Amino acid sequence: MLKISGIGKTFFPGTVNERRALDGLNLEMKEGDFVTVIGSNGAGKSTLLNAVSGRLFVDTGTVAIDGVVVNRMSEHKRARYVGRVFQDPLAGTAPNLSIEENLSLALLRGKPRGLGLSLSTKRREEFREQLTTLELGLEDRLTAKVGLLSGGQRQALSLLMAGFTNPKIMLLDEHTAALDPQRAELVTTLTQKIVDQGGLTTLMVTHNMEQAIRLGNRLIMMHEGRIVYEADQATKKKLTVRDLLKEFATIKGATLSDKALLG
Ligand SMILES: Nc1ncnc2c1ncn2[C@@H]1O[C@H](COP(=O)(O)OP(=O)(O)OP(=O)(O)O)[C@@H](O)[C@H]1O
Ligand SMILES: [Mg+2]
């Protein structure tokens, strides 16, 4: 479903601010794979997701979604295949539109313009049903402005919207990080549910190692723009936070001694 081959991305090349965010990264995901992504700040996790969503174009390598190389396809065009939820609860929804208008927009994503936001009774009923599954009472507030919702409610809505059109790839970038522990837990549970229901191929970035181990069927650790550790389903089942911390330490130690060796 997703095949990433040797992608590289350097920001501000040839300047003092040069940053190699992706460094020949390879990743292949089968349909229904749910990969959690961990790694320290600046490891290139968000850049990887941006390369898949089309927010940025890679310098080298290829990104293929369901067999189609999308390197030169705009973010707008890719939106048909890619669902996305960001860390910022404000990023995924339009605050001045109502819940039902936001849901309609999500349905129209990637479709030709001019279909309009008109809502049939049937459509409203469908929205109500889907909102009921969130168990946040939003089904009774279809016409409320989304700007009035709490962060957790908005993230839950974003998640529902991202999964709406059965995307080929679902991208989640620390989407529970801005929430209080209880809401984070709720959105985490919801994530698994929406992914399972749709059998969605999912890439989820998180700094929460317990969550990274618990969710999904594969786990990868990124460092300096590459995948430096990978756990398959069987390994992940036995994995502990301690194991991951050890991996982190080894990788950090290795780069430090490499640098020392290089003088
Ligand atoms: N648009 C950009 N312009 C310039 N540099 C960028 C841009 N986006 C990312 N970078 C740089 O690329 C590197 C990787 O950044 P990225 O945001 O992918 O890291 P991350 O793993 O998501 O980190 P975090 O855990 O802090 O979110 C960093 O050094 C960052 O400063
Ligand atoms: Mg990031």
C-alpha cells in the first residue's frame, strides 16, 4: 500500500542552516499495516509524514501509494488517498463551521468542487450515527461551531473525518500529545477502533513509548533521518518501554562515539 524507497530531504542545502531531515529512508507497508513511529526531536518523523502527504516533495527516492508513484502529485491531489490528524487540535477542523459542515467537507475531500455542502436528512442521520460512536455527545450538537469544542473533542472529530473517505493511508502525528491523560486515552482507543473498522494502513508518530508498543502491528525508531530500529509484530508483543529506552541509549551512544572517532 505504501512503498518508500531511499527518500532524502535536505532543508536549506548549501547554507549554514543545512538540515538533512531524511537520509535514504526505506519503508514498505502492506495493506492494513499499522506502524508506530518513535524517535527523538528532529529525527525526521514529521518530515516523513509530510513526504507521504505531499506537504513537501522529496529530493531523492520515490514515494508510491498503492503502486502509484506520487512524488510530483500535489498535497491537494493526494488528499483523496491520505487522511491526516496533526498534534494541534486546531489544525484539522474549521472552527467557524459547524460539526455537520466540517463532516460534509471531509466527505467532499479530494472530490471535484461544486458539489456543495447541502445536507440531506439521510446524510445528517449518518453523521449522527458516526458521532454516536465517539461517545462524546456530539451527535446532539450537529449545528454547533467546532470552535466551541474542547481539544479532545476536536481531535476525536478530526480522527473521524480523516477516516471518513476510507483513505489508503492514515497519518497521525502526535495527535494525542496536546490532550490531558484521560482525553488522550479516549482518542487512543478511538484511533484503534477507527483503524480497525476501516482496516486502514496507518503511520502514527508518538513520543509515548507505551502507546507505541500497545498500538499497531509494527514499530519503527527513527534517528537522523533513517530507520534505526524496527520491531515486527512478534517482537513488538514482547517489547517493553525498558527495551526501547535501551535501544535509544545504544543509538545515541553509537552516534556520539562515531562523532568522537571522526574527530
Ligand atoms: N520546513 C522546514 N524547514 C527547515 N527545516 C525543517 C523543516 N521541517 C523540518 N526541518 C528540520 O528537519 C529536521 C527534522 O524535523 P522533523 O520535524 O521531521 O522532526 P521530528 O522527528 O518530527 O521531531 P519532533 O519530535 O520534535 O516533532 C529538524 O532538524 C528540523 O529542524
Ligand atoms: Mg514532529
